[in-house]
Amino acid sequence: MEGFPVDWSGEPVERARQNYQFELLASKLPLDVIERVMDMGRENRGNYYMLEQWFGAYVGRDFDRAMAWAGRQPDSRDWRGAAIQRLASSDPDLAMKLHREELQAGSTSRNIMGLPGRIAREYGKRGSAALLAMTDSMPAEETQNMIYGGWEALPEEE
């Protein structure tokens, strides 16, 4: 975890190979091992980028368990935001629901800041009616970024 990635300025193919190996490893380890690695990385101030990548694998394998782990962290808003952001592509409806809950709880996570646009792009793929219905359910200050993000993803026919 500490030595990864080896050298950002190095050979891109080698870096891609290492990232792929890392993803394969994270997809095969038992969840309690992944959680322990996350804990160790946090305790030892490991590479934050790699912790986020590791957490992404955790989220992809067991979202509820990853959210429970995130809830136990001192910076839980950031970790919950990262989990919701990863969920946005596969389940935008659930991501929207969770994002709305985070807003109601007063979350100002740095990870959640990019989330509205990501959710909006997923709704935009469904068409303008879906995008506008989704933005109608959001607080006014959220809708401007969501409209712009979603508009870019509308199907060509629209």
C-alpha cells in the first residue's frame, strides 16, 4: 500500500499493469482482509489514492458493509461520499436517495461535491423527462450543476 503506485512519472504501460494486478487482488481477497488492509492503511497513513482504490473494490463487492466501515471512520462523510459516488454508475436511483440523505444530514464532503453531476449524467442518459423529474426533487442550489451535467448525457435524439 505504501509503495503503490511505484512512480507516476514512469512507464504508463507498467503503471496500468500494476493497477490491473491491484484490482485483481482486491477482487479476490475476503472482505475482512480488505477491511483490515483499509484499517492498516489508515493507521499507517498509507497512500490515500491507493486507499480510495482499495475502498472502491470494497464498495463494489459489498456496498452495505463498506458503508458501515465508512461510518466508523473519523472522516466518515468523505468515505460515504466516495461510496455513493462509485454507486452512481451502477444504481443512480439508490445513489440519488443516499445523496439526498447526505444533504439533509448537512454533509459537505469533498467526495460528494462531484456527485450531483455524476448522478445527473446517469439520469440524462434516460432522457430529459427523467433528468428534469430528478432535479425537481432536489434543493434549488443543487439543480444548476445537475442540469448542466445531465444535459451533456441526453440521447442524441433529444
